[in-house]
Amino acid sequence: MAKVEEKLKALGIELPEAPKPAAVYVPAKRFGANLLYISGQDCRDNGELIYKGKVGSDLTVKQGYEASRQTMINTLAVIKAEVGDLDKIKSFVKLLGFVNSADGFVEQPYVINGASELLEEVFGEKGKHARSALSANELPFNTPVEIETIVEIEE
């Protein structure tokens, strides 16, 4: 078993099948030999959103954090489907996190920490990344979080 998948298993995380696109786009797109752009993912588990609504009114920061963590698990499933082996990840370059936010909610960075902390826990230095955490007044399907990712792959 690959090292990254062993680490995930030790954390009690089993990767789902990569989520299918909800519209007309591809889940991942390679640029050059080693950059992989991952389309925005959400917090589905077995096809259902684990949470719905706005963080700061419908959901707590902790629930948003958990949604962000699940979103990154789905992102890892997309990467695995694209490259076959998560040990090929050289570095997480950038995360762009959107939080479905209630009016006046300003704690988006704490929500997206769910994804960032998972990456550092699993990948160590390779998991450290540049990041933006932004508010959105609405997100597709009423998901609380959507995250886009850029990953450097070694071949």
C-alpha cells in the first residue's frame, strides 16, 4: 500500500470514488508535465452533502471546518483517479476556498483550515500551500464549502 494511503487509513479515512462532475467540466486538468488543477469540490459523502447552508447562520464554524475536511478528502479522491497514486504528489501549490457565508460572517480562514490541516497532517511539508479563503453569498447546491486546488505532481 502507498505511504499516503497508509497514513489516511491510520487516520480512519477511506477515500471515496472520485465524485463525478455536476455540470460540463472535467474534475482535473493537467497543465504541462507536472501541474494538476482540480475543479471545485464540495463536501459530499456517498453522493450527499454532509452539511447544507450558510456558515454563520445555518452552520457553526466547526461544522464548516468538517465540511472543508470532507471536501479535501474528495479532492484527494479526484487526484488519485487522475494520477493513480497519491505518493506522486510533490507539493500542494494553492488552495482557493469559498465559504457559503451568512451576512457579517468573517471567519472563512477557520473554516478552510479543515482542508489545510488535513493536508499538513497527511503530507507534512508537501501539504503546506498558498491559500485564499473567501466568502460567497451562495454556492452550488447550497454546499457550505467549495475548494479548488493546484497540485504539483512528480512523474
